[in-house]
Amino acid sequence: MDLKVEVKKFSELRLTELYDILQLRSEVFVVEQDCVYQDIDGKDSDALHVIGKKNDKIVAYTRCFKPGYYFNEAAIGRVVVKYSERKFGYGHEIMKASDQAIKDHFNTSRIKLSAQQYLIKFYEFHGYHTVGEGYLEDGIPHIAMLKD
């Protein structure tokens, strides 16, 4: 089954989509990773939402920001794939779609993200390289990565 990807502004999200996105993010970032942190951070309304659906259920997601919002470069964050769907390559599909969404909406291919360190190879596969030293974010080792 292929992943159907949609790119939406916050105002274009249906309430059920927003609920499902927040549920997925909480399922992975809070419960699965056992990390208590404020996922709902007030920034979703400024983001471009890249949503991956399988059988009309959200199974992959990222949020993207224009240059200057987080970093000088455009940014991708909250990269997530439902645990039971990770074996299908949806992480790669949602990243390709996110890179393209940034090009289409923000007219740039220079993108920065804060990667969990165990995913460095995944992001390198998509053309990102590490920048600087690693750091802890919400108790999890991260590193900045950049795509030029």
C-alpha cells in the first residue's frame, strides 16, 4: 500500500486530522520514547504540515517551517512514523515529501533539523550532514543536521 501524502497549512487541517496528528506524535514522542515534554508547543499554527496517510489513517508526519522561524534555514521537525508502519519505508517517503514541500512553499532547498542521534544515517541518506556537537534535547541525544 502506497503512502498518500498531503501538505496543508494549519488552517486547512480538519479537526480530526489535527487530533490524529497530535495522537501520533504523543504515541511516539511521549509514550514510546518515554519522554515527558510539551509536544503541543504553540508552533503548529505557523507550520506547514506534511501528512502521510495509509487507508485514510495518518501513519507518518512532519511539520516544516519557513527560513528564519527556527533557524536561518527552513526547518523540518516532529518527523514521525507509526511504530507498526516503519517497515514500509514511509519515513523515507515523508522526508522526500517534506523536502519537496519546503522547495515548493518556501523556495529553498537549504534545510536544518534537530535529529535524534541514532537517526543520523537515515538523514544522511536524504542529503543531510551533521553540524557541530551533539546535545541533549528533552533528555534524548540530538545533533543539528543541514541540507544545502
